[in-house]
Amino acid sequence: MSVNSVLVTSFSIAALVDMLAPVVLAIFLARRYQSRWRYWWYGVLVFLLFQGISRIPAMIYLQRLPAVASALQKPLWFWSFLLFAAFTAGLFEEGGRWLAFRWLVRPTERHWRTALMLGAGHGGLESIGVGLAVSGALATYLVATLLPPESFGANASQVEEARKQIAASQGWEPLLGGWERLGALAIQLALTVMVLQAFLRGGRWWWYALGAHTLVDFTTVGLLRIAGQAWGTQIGAVLTEALVGTYAVVALWLIMKLRQEPSIAAPSEEPAMTLQASDNASAPSER
């Protein structure tokens, strides 16, 4: 079997974008705005704790339960579960960001450039993880294409199935993944800036971030399903990434809109967690 050089090239470009873009962004923020590198690592820590080793494994386990897997075949259950998944993603990530600003960032450091660097670390770990997955898929395709099937022994049928799925992709399709990661980075930065406003402008901003996160996750996955069923997976993917791009533009606008901090300095006393989403509240309630 011959290797599709166009597909290999696009996979390679997507993987490089996924893994290098977060690092380039962090270097830019450190040099342009003198953002501290430790906040990048705080962002990495937040994503690792509140997604990587907590929510994501739990969601994978939940979806593999026979009862859940069977129920998801029904439209009502699918959309309900999708809303639940989108909401919990926002709850965990925005809650983690709030805790980072509350406990890891000093009040005097709670400003725009800090939020950008923290968001770059948060979205950066996610992007690098996707890049590693893309690299793994490319390696699987190359190995399965270049080596004879008997080399894989009992796993030959599984490897061949994986090869066929990747080989069926159009040469340009992997590039959509790189585009998505760039858009996701912009969105992650905007969400972090929004959470920062909970300490500067009032607790309602945390709820705005939670709502925005839920909306982005729900609509992008939902559009992929609807458009994919109506017009095919390729058109569905293109429309979905167009939506991601639209959200990214809005995110960049919001980042710049919130660049100037309020003239009233943040209070010296730490804000208490409260259920009220008013100007006097500084964060969400305990969940």
C-alpha cells in the first residue's frame, strides 16, 4: 500500500500547529506584556486537575456504561447528555480558573496580562494534548501502511481498521484540527479574562464565563452532529470550524474590550464565595 503524502503533510502541519502555537503564544505574551511564566504553569495545572485527571476520565467512564451508551442512541437523551457535558466542562474549567485567581494569584497581580498568560497555559495543555493525539494517529497510519498486516499479529484487524478510517480522510481535513486549536486558544484566553472580571467588576462575570463556555461547547458539537447527518461529515466539519472561527473573532474582540481594568482597584480583602451573581459578589457559590 502506498502512503498518501498529502494526508501525511496535513497531519504533520496540524500536529505542529497544535503543539507549537501555545508555546509561541506564551513567549509572545511574556515578551510583549511582561507576563510571568508561573501563571502559564498555573493554567496548565488548572486544566490538568479540573479536566485531565478528573472530569474527562469520569465522562469517558460514564459514556461507556451500557445503559448510558444505549440511551445516547435516542435523540432526546443525546441532546440532554450533550448539554450536561457542555455545562460540566464549563463548571469545572471556570471553577478551576476562579480558584486559581483566588488562591494562586496575588490581588496586585489580578490584571489582564496575568489572565492572558494563565489562559494560554490552560488552553495550551489542551492543545498540546490534541497535538500528541494527532501525532499518534499519523504514526498509526504510517506503520499500518508501510508494514505488512502479519506484523501486528492478533491486532492486525484493529490496526487495519484504524488505517482505513484515516486513509478515508481528505488531504485537507486534518488542517481543520489545527484551525480549531487556534480558535480554541483565543476562546480560552477570553474565558480567563472573563473570570478575572469576577474579581474586578463583580461575581456575575463568572456566570457569564460559565454560560459562554457552555454555549460554545454545546453549539459546536451540536452543529457537527446536525450538519453531519444532513450533508455529510466533511461539510459538517467545515461548518463547525467556521462557527469556531466566529467564536474566536468574538473572543478576540472581548479580550481587547476588557483590556483596560476598572478604575476602582480590587478590594484588599479576598472575596467570599456566594450564590448571588451581583456586583458585590466576587465569585460563584461552592458547587
